[in-house]
Amino acid sequence: MNMVKSDTCIVYYSRSGHSHRLAKNLAKRLHGHLVEIQAPAYQRGIVSYVRAAMDSLRQRDMASRQGLPSVSGCNRVVLCGPVWTSYPAVPLRTFLRTKFKAPSTVGLFLTSGAHSPPQKAFQAAESDLGRPISAKACLPNGVEGTAEESSMVDAFLSDLEGAVRLTSVN
Ligand SMILES: Cc1cc2nc3c(=O)[nH]c(=O)nc-3n(C[C@H](O)[C@H](O)[C@H](O)COP(=O)(O)O)c2cc1C
């Protein structure tokens, strides 16, 4: 595991670049530390594509946990990555299932091809984590770079900040 020390961690997995792009924007807006989940078994090529789809459909974990970062020391974590077969991509689910000594504030920002509504993915992520996620959003690829994306990011960050305030009051 890679050790990371930062107040806000943006933990991302990206197979084809969409989530990496979004994660970089979130890191900039949150002055956060960008940290990647590495999953070479799912990168490039048709075989890895089929493996990704099949593992996701079967709700499996990654075969190896070596590419998972440690986020100990982070006060909040934003997880960013794609939807696969209506679920969060397998590397995100494996990370969530480690319970990663989760800080009180966890956000989830997915990207998708907009083939399916994101609610099923949000539910699966909360089930994997074992508790509600403070801020949730899903950016369709077709919305990248538009005013709609800016509004979505603003709303997501507002939910996340609201969750931080609630946590510090309680
Ligand atoms: C194996 C696989 C399954 C996918 N399943 C879905 C899906 O169920 N619904 C959807 O809207 N998009 C689906 N997509 C599209 C991705 O969610 C979308 O292209 C995403 O932005 C890719 O992010 P990335 O470039 O960071 O990997 C799938 C992509 C892959 C590779």
C-alpha cells in the first residue's frame, strides 16, 4: 500500500481518462491530494474490457489489493471513478470494502456513459462502505466541459462542505 498524508484525498480509478480528468478538477477545487488506485488487470484491450465487465457483473473484488492506496491521515476522502455494468467500477468497490479507516466525510463522484441511472451504483457503494456517503454525483461523458458539469461540481462540493459542517457540530 502507498501511504498518503493529506487533509483531503481524491482517490481515483480511471481506465480511459474520464475520471482522471474529473479527479484532477476536484483535487484543484478542494486543494486535495490526488491518489490513484492502480488496477493493471483492467487497463487496455478487449480482454481486459471483458474481464472488467464480468468481474463487475459478478460483484467481485480485484484479484490483487497491491494497487490500493492508504488514506490514513485524511480528514475526508472523495472517491472518483467510472460506472461499470451499473455498479461502481470494481477497483472502487474493492477500496470501499477495505473500510480504509474511513474518515467521517466520504464523497463519491462517478463518471458514466449515461447508459444507466446512477442510483444502483450509489446504493452499492454505500453498502460496500457500510454507511451513507455524504455527497454523491455522476457525470455523463457527454456533459464534460459544459456549464452543466460546472453546476454538478459546485453542487457536489456544496454537499461535501455541508457534511463537514454537520460533522463538526455533532
Ligand atoms: C466494462 C465497462 C462497463 C461499463 N458499464 C457502464 C454502464 O453500465 N453504464 C454506463 O452509463 N456506462 C458504463 N460504462 C462507461 C463508463 O462508465 C464511462 O465511459 C466512464 O466515463 C469511463 O471512465 P474512465 O475513462 O475514467 O475509465 C462502462 C465502461 C466499461 C469499461
